[in-house]
Amino acid sequence: MAAGIIIHISIGTEKRTEFFSEDNIRIGTTSFCDLQIHTKKIEKDSVWLEMENNDGIYRVINFDISLDIKLNQTALRRFVAIGDGDVISIGDTDISFSFFSLASKSALITTNREQPHFAQFIETAALESASSEKRDDAKIFLREFVRELMREISWTSKLIALVLIAGFLTGILYLGFAVNKELRASRQQSEQQGEIIRKLEEKLGQTSDQLGELDKTNKDLLKTVSLAPNLRVEYGNGVCLIVGVYDLIDKKSGKVLRYPDPQAFQPNPYEPQPMEGEIPQDAAPQTGLTTEGNGSPVEYDFIGTGFHVGSGYIVTNRHVLQPWEEDDLVKQMMREADGRARIKRLVIYFPNIPQPFTLKIRQISYQEDVAVASIDLSAVSPDIPVLPLEEDTNTVAVGKTVVTMGYPNGPDRLLAMVDDAEAKSINARFGGSRQALINFLAQSRKIVPLTTQGAVTDLDSRRIVHDAKTAEGGSGAPLFGQSGKVIGVNFGVFTESNAANMAVPISFARDLLKKAGWKSPEELKQEQSPPPQIANAETPPDKGTKAQ
């Protein structure tokens, strides 16, 4: 059975707690109510609600319907049970009642044993707190409750509880220390493992760099080994054989200089012969070259190498196009006869093209042994490749691999590439004329440049010295660097030392080409690309006007 019920009244700022043990409780404004409320917010005197204790549970048996009474924010109904913590509010006023029972009985759970009786000190504390005039009733109740509870607990129980608490705290501290120690050890181990991983990563990086260097070295080695064959396939058809014939003519008359006619100096068998020691009056002494008579004209043929750099322009040596400048005997003959050299025929042959191309001299450098000539642009076949010229001078260095392609020893070297029987047959047919022999080799598609590989042995601003094998007739040949571009033009061959073949840096040839009007493939590409059109957004051009 319930010992009673505690009602906490709240009217505005005023609060109060009352304890009731009666079975029937009336709340309202009339004088016979057990809990009388003095307020002007409700004018009429009436019983607001009436509660009755039924088997330990207080229920609302009657209430004033006109006051709009609510239980826990819902409309109040008759015979509803008042539970612990329920709140009843009166209409729109600030009057509310909170209910707390001293005994609660579950509506869903029942037991067959007698309910335990509350300790006397709890009931006393609750009654004192209910009858107290102080505002903080809950604190008073709890303070009295704790005080009486501590009095009821024995010292043995307190000591056991203290020991248990101390053991629990000690266990917590020990576990915390152990966990902290384990975490510290794990952190140190993690740092050590991280350091080991870092060192392994460094070694792995070094190994990767070494493998990269090794791979680069292998690629460079493969590139070096395959450099000559690759260049031969890609640019060999752009290296041409230069063939020419020049004669000597008199500077004043322009007549061809001839060797003396031997028939003019033979004695007449029908005339008396002069006595010993006498000089025939009509006989003229032999004076060397002459423009008269039927003597053989002074003619020389020459060969060399050149290469195509685009737009029909051919780069070679000065001494290839003016071979008389390198022949002391010819220069002496010209001085004695007051003559000069004249090119009678100058053509070039490309591999796999049977017909020759007429060559026209464009520019000659008298400081460096380099010259520029050209062929008819309309006759340039698309099968003739354009040899690229190196622009970066830093790519040329001592020890770098170089490749040269040319025609050393002229047709003799070409004949050496065929069978002996065929070579003898060709010599028997054309051995008396080099021109005819070269024409036959061109028709037979046997004009193929010789490709040799070497390295740069010395270097300065005007010379590239290398040991790629070549010979007479290889003058004017392109010298390729490791980049696959032309870095020089061969001009000198030393038979006594294979490491002393010399080439003119390609920069001198490039300057001479610019003077001749040559444009690089890059410049031609830029010229061929249409310029960007700039449209005027304000005033469109008149269709009838022309651009100036």
C-alpha cells in the first residue's frame, strides 16, 4: 500500500511541495478542498479535480470540464491513473501540479511475494522534505537520504567498498601504464620499421637509378651500333656522286688550250736535213700549250660527294667544284699559258635514279672549304630525302660516334662491289671512258654510297677531326653525329693516319646556304601554313575593296 503522494505545486514563480496520505484528495479554490489554491486567474470557486486512492494508485474520479485540464499535455479523462512524475496543468494558466508517489506498483508485472517495506529513515526524510518551508526540497531530501544511508551501512561494508574502489583504481592505473608502455614500444618499433623502410626505399631508388643508367647505356650502345645502318636506310639516297669535266681556255680569246701537235714538229723527208749544229730557219721551238693546231685539248674529269639539304640545294666542298685550285700542275699550266679553267660538264647521280641531274654552282666560300650548288627543283624526286642539319653545337664532342657516307675512290670502289667477272666485263666495255662507265653504273643502279663509322678524335671551332674511314672522292660527304643530324662536311683525307680525317663544321655550310637563298624545312613549313585571320567585329570589310 502507498504511504501517500507528494504533490509539487507551481504557480508562476511560486513553487511548493506538499505530502498527502489521505485516500481522497480534492484540489480547487473552495474552502473544503484539501489543497486550496488562492488565485485570481480563475474567478469561480470550484473543485478542479478529485483523486481517490484505489489499491495504492491514485485515480482522477472527477474534474471540472470547463477548466480545460490536461494531463501531460493531453486532455484529462476520468478514472485515469496518476503515475510518478505526471504533470496536470490548468487551462491557459501557469498553474501546474507534479505528482510523486512514495510507492509505485507496476501495472504489468506482479509478484507472489510481499513487497519490501521502505526504511523508516527514507519515509522520515520524505515527510520532512514535504513539510519543509524551504524552496529546494529535492536537495534536502537527497541530503537526508544520503546521511541516513551512510549511518545504516556498517564499517566493514565501507572498508570492503574502499578496498574494492582502491583495487579498481589500481587496476585502472596499471592497465593505463601497461597500455602506455605498449604504445610507446609500438611507436618505437614503428619508427624503427619506418627507418628501415626509408633506407630500403633509398637503396631501391639507387638501384632503380642504376638500372635506368644501365638501360640508358644499353640503349645508347644499341643506338650507336645501329646508327650507321639506320642512317644509311633513312638518308643514303640523299647522298649524291658529283661528276664533272673541265678544260683550260685562253683568258683573252676564250679558245681552248691544247697540247702541242706532235705532227707539226716532224721533219719533211723530201727536204735536206740541216747539218749537225745548225738550226733550221723555219722550225719553231715547242712552247707548251697553244690555241692552234690539232693537239688534244687540255681536259680533266673529277668526282666528289655532295648531299641534298632540301629545295634542290646540294652541299659539298669548294675543291670538289673547283678541283684545279688543288692541282699545282694545272695551276702552273694556266700561269704559263695565261689560261683559266672552265667547267664543261657538271652533273650528279643519286642512288636508284638512273638519269643524272645538271648541277649549278650557287655559292663558294674562299675561307672554308665548302660550297653550295643546286639542281632544278622541278626535277627533284620525292625519293630523294632531305638530310637534317644539326643546330646545337654542344652535341659535337671528342669521343662521340660519327658516321660518314660518300663515294671514296669513285667508280673503282663501285666496281669492287660487283663480281670479278662482271667487273672485268664492264671494264672491257667502258674502261676507256669514265663518263660512260658512271652512266652504266647509274643505269644498273649500282651507285651506292659507302657508309663508315668512327668517333671524333679532335675538335676546334673550324675543324672536326675523326677516324671514320674515307678516301679521295669522299670529299664533300656528310658527317653525321649521334643525334642523326649532319654536323660537318668532309674535306680532308690523310692516308698516313686514319684518325686525322677532317670535316668543316656544318655551321659554315648553313651560313653559305642562307646567302644562296636556302630555307630550312621548318621555315618552309611556317611559310606554307596559312596566317591567322583576324576578323573585325565592328565593321566587316567591303566586298568590293582589295587588301593592300
